[in-house]
Amino acid sequence: MMLRWFRALMPREERFFDLFAEHSHTLVKAAEALEGVLRGGDTVENYCLQVNLLEKEADDITREVLTAVRRTFITPFDRGDIKDLITSMDDAADQMQKTVKAVTLFEVREFEPPMREIGTILVESAKLVMRAVPLLSSIGANVGTLTLMTEQLTRLEGRVDDLHAIGLKDLFLKHRNESTMAFIVGEEIYDHLEKVADRFDDVANEINSIVIEAV
């Protein structure tokens, strides 16, 4: 109790929230670029490049946060939670980059409808994260909103799981008498997309952990 009172009196490094917000905006732009990839056609290569560049931006912000954790005497919440939150956010960007790496490697230019739907869901997930992280600066006043947002992120991850299963079944039926390689490539992309959704669910879990410790 005394420690909490002491911490409340000490100045805090508010730049953490600026960096969280900056990273979350980068996640949205990366998810939108990934959605562009999944539309297919002649713009795939350009959108892949955008995802790669944005992933590097996200890495830079993550390093800045981790440096600030080491240098700041009083942090807005637990240092481990700060590290876990920014790492989970960065993992989402990393997984988007891995997705476009597979697209580039296999020279994919056409994508299945469930893949495109997953792309739309990932943009929605990124926007939820972008809306949620600024609320962490005033957790007490935003517990209910943050809880609803994290529940929504988990529901979106569940929808992606459903689309992953539907997509694999469709791929099997489409290619079982034709191209084994086409199935393998499609499965690889579905698996990467599902992992992006998993990483956003990890972000939701980290936010929930912070909220629980704060209230």
C-alpha cells in the first residue's frame, strides 16, 4: 500500500504511452497493407514491401520502449508488463512480415476468399489495439471499456480460427485431384494469417493482465 502511494507521488515517464500509440498506429498500417496483399493482382509486391518497411518501424519503436524501461526510475505500470505488452504488439508485426515473406517466396498473386476475410479481421483487430492502448494511461476509468475491447479481440481470433478451418477444407476439395503444391502453399499462408490473429489475442491477454493488476 505504501509503495503504491509512493509511486503515485513520483513523476512518471509518460512517453511510454506515446510509444505504445505510435506502435499501434504502425500495426494498423501494416494490417491494412497486408489486407492489400490479400486482394491480389499487380499490387501484391508493393504491399509486401510496405509490410516489410512497417515491420522495421515497429522494431525501432519496440527497441525505444525497452531502452526507456531500463532508463526510467518510475514506470506507469510494472516493467515486466510493459516489456510483455510491447513485445506482444511487435510479435504481431513480425508475424505479418512472415506472412508476406511466404507470399513473396511462393510468388502468390491470387488469394482465396477466406484469406481476404481474415485480412479484414486483422485490420479490425489492429484498430482495436490502437484504441485500447491509450486507455491504459487511465486504467481505473477505463476498466469496462478495456475489458470489452479485449473480449472482442478474442472473438475476432476465434473467427479467424473458423475461417482457417473453412479455408483448408476448401483448399483440399479444390486441389485434391490437381496440385499438391497449391494446397501446401495455401496452407502455409493460412497458417501465417492465423498466427497473426493469435498474436493480437496475445496483446489482448497482456492488456487484461495489466488491468487486473491495476484494479
